Amino acid sequence: MKFPRTYNRAFIYAIIFTIIVTIAAVFILASLSKWQKTLVEENQLTCELFALKLHDSAMREINILGQSGLIEKKNLSSSEAKLIDSTLKQLSEEQLKVMSGLEGGFYLCGSDEFYGYSFPTSPPPVPVYGPPPRSYNIIKTQSLKSAQQNQILINLHSFNAAVFPLVTIPIEYNKKVIGSVWVRIHIENDLPIIKLKQVVNVVAIISITGFLILMLISALWGGEISGIRKEMENIMLDPEIRLRKRWGIFGYISSNINDMLDTIHKDNLHRKKLEQQLNQKEKLASLGNMIAGVAHEVKTPLAIIKTRIQMWQKEVEKNPEIAEHISLDSMEMVINETNRLSNLVKRLLIFSRPIDKKMKETDINNLINEVVSFINIDRNNKHILINLSLNPDIPKIVADENSIKQVIINVLENAMEAMTGNGVINIITDSDSENKRIKIRISDTGKGIPEEIINKVFEPFFTSKESGVGLGLAISYQIVKAHNGEIFFSDNIEKGTDCIIKLPVYP
């Protein structure tokens, strides 16, 4: 009759022991993960800084070598290769010697070789023309990709116990990408990831041991344990499956396992979303810099062309005899096309500079009312009703009013274009006091966004409309992100599309 008390005591001890080990493991994992993330980020920034310095310091020598015809030459003689290598090696040694552990050099696409390799703080032997054999292909692949895409690449690589961030920057000569600068630094082999594996192994051994003890103690409940085991095997095949509901201690275990699986699933979805946002941000950043330059270069010639055509148009109106081969219609067409290009340039400039920093306290409800009052809602013979449900208690936000107006106008125009006939647009505002954010929901009764393109709608120049440019939603994305907010689309349960805009009260 003493068995039940012994059994209960052992079971409680096992649970307490498991809880203590789990808490300790979670704390260690969290600490080491934070340390690893900080270490990697610091080294990535260091590599990027010195890669930019090396790139800038090398441009003069690159131009000299290019004028000699060596930079783009495919088949270099031994003496020519040595000349390029020694010239560039002197530069890389000078730039990289100030930071212990840095190594780098240059990759030329013409000869498909590395030159100027330097690892000034490393003891000999040092490879002659390029990086060490084990990481040669990794560095070459990223250098070639950086040159082909004409953009800076920052990636974290690893093999065996070695982990290193690698930065590659394209090199241009005569407005043509002829290679890449690369810089990396080895992080200590004893990274947290190694310790994490050791911790996980220990925790796994302890957990398995504790699980076996619990199985022995719970022999009378073997049927439930067998059921859980079979269900876990099914979960391994299909992660969407969950353990069935049980009672008692096994109900507690099943419930926690299900919660853990749900948490993992949510974390995976959140991680994918963050990866998409990061990729979008990187593409928009590089594209924005390029667009700013192009827009400024195109803006002035367009204005001159337009002014000159307008002058000619006035002369033709006064003296028709001088326009034997020029008609007013043709000049009007030129002016219209010039205006279209000018509008495109203005949108490109907005894209490159989403806000003008004129931030002030803004009542979002008043702003929406202003937009709705002047927007043309009877477009292309459509009759569209706009319903407003604005929460009067939402707090004011600090924002650039003109930029936020542009976002709402862009979304409303897309909603109206999505409706082929009569339709309804609902605009709802609400607030999240816990996160100190306001939410704007714009719903339409249009045809909706196809699932295969819903993740592409914020990409610049992506459009599904025949006459569209593909910048409206990209600009909106830039503006909202500049306010530290969120914007995304989701399918409307009833019909059409929902656009959700979240803006912080204080950016």
C-alpha cells in the first residue's frame, strides 16, 4: 500500500528536476544566442567598413591599370599578373593591417582570378594569389555574384567550425563592372553555436533519461504513452497534426507539446516574414539610391524640352506658315509625353526620399476626411461608395502629413481600379493602446489580389495593370517604413482585399 506514495514522490521529483533543467537550458541558450548575434553583427560592420575603405583607396590604381589594358584582359602573362597582384596587394595590406584578423583582396572577372590578396596580421604561410583553398570557392562565388548583380553583398558563411562574415563590393571601370573587392574576418572557432550544440546534447541526454524514468514509473499508463508516441511519429510526417486531448498528467503533457508546436509554427512564419521584409528593405535601399541619381539627371532636360516645345507651339499658332512639317497635334503629343515623364520623375524622387522630415502631430481621422473629400471617386464611369468608420478616441500621431496622405491616396486608387463596376470601400480606424499604435483598414469589394503575386505588390516597378508604372505601392511601403510602421494586404473574407496600415503614435 506504500507504492502510491513512493510513485507520487518520484513523479514529483522527476517533474521538478525536468523543470529546473529546462529553465537552465533556456537561460543558457538565450544568453549564448544573444552573444553570438552581437558578435556576428559587430564583425559584419567591421568587414563592411574596411571593404568600403579598400574599394575607395583602390579606384585610382584600378583606373591606371585599366588605362594600361590590364584590368579587363582575359589572358594575362606572368609579368602582367605579378604587376596587378603587387599593386593591389600593397593597397590591401595598408588598409587591412590596422585590424587584427582581417583579410581580403580583389577578384577580376576578365581573368577570373584573385589578386592583391592580403592577410597582414596572420603568421605565414600566406597563399600567393588568393584566399585559402577551403574558402576559395565560397569567396569566388559571392564575388562573382556581387559583380553580376552590381551590388554590395554581406553574407555569413561557415564550414566545419569556422564562421566568417564576407563582404563583397563591385568595382567599376569606365561604367562597367570589372570585378569585386572582398573582405572577411574569421570569428573565433569557439562560437556560441558550438557551445549550443554541447548544451543541446546534454539537455537531450538528460531529457531522454528523465523520459525513460517517467515511462518506467508510468507503466500502468502505457496505453496513453504509446498513443502519444504514435501521434508524435505522425507529427514528424505532418507538422500540422496535433496531439489529441487527454486528461490528467498526460493531458498536461499533450497540451504543452501542442502549445510548443504552435509556437514553433508561429516563429517560423514570423521568421519568413522578417526575411521577406529584410530582402525588400535591401532591394529598396539600393534601388532608391540609384533612382535618386537618375531622377535628378532626367528632371532638368525634361523641363527644358517642355519649355522649348511650348515656345514653338506659340510660334506655330502665330505663324502657321512656318509649320509645314510640324503640327500642333504633334507638339501637343510631345508635351503630354514630357508631362508623363516629369510625373514619373517626381514619383521616383518621392520613392528615393519617402518623407521630408516635416513631422508634426497629426489627427489621422481628419487627414482621411480630407483625402476622401477631394479624391475623384467616380472614375471611368464607376460608382463607388466610401464608408467611413473612424474611431474618435484614437490618439494623434507624429507624422509627415503629406506623405501619409500619399499612402492613403495610393491605396484608394488601387482599390478603385480593382472594382470593375459599382463597389464599396470601407475605411476603419482603431488603436492599440498596448503597443501604442493606430490601425487603418481599407477594404474594397474588388476582385482581390491573386495569391501568387500578393508578396510582390510592394516591389518597385511590379504591376499587373497595363498602364501602370508599379511605383505607387512601393512608395507607400517606403513611406510607412520611414514612419516605423507596417503595411500589408490580406484577402477579405467576404470579397475583395483588405489593406492594413499600422502607424506608431511616436515614430
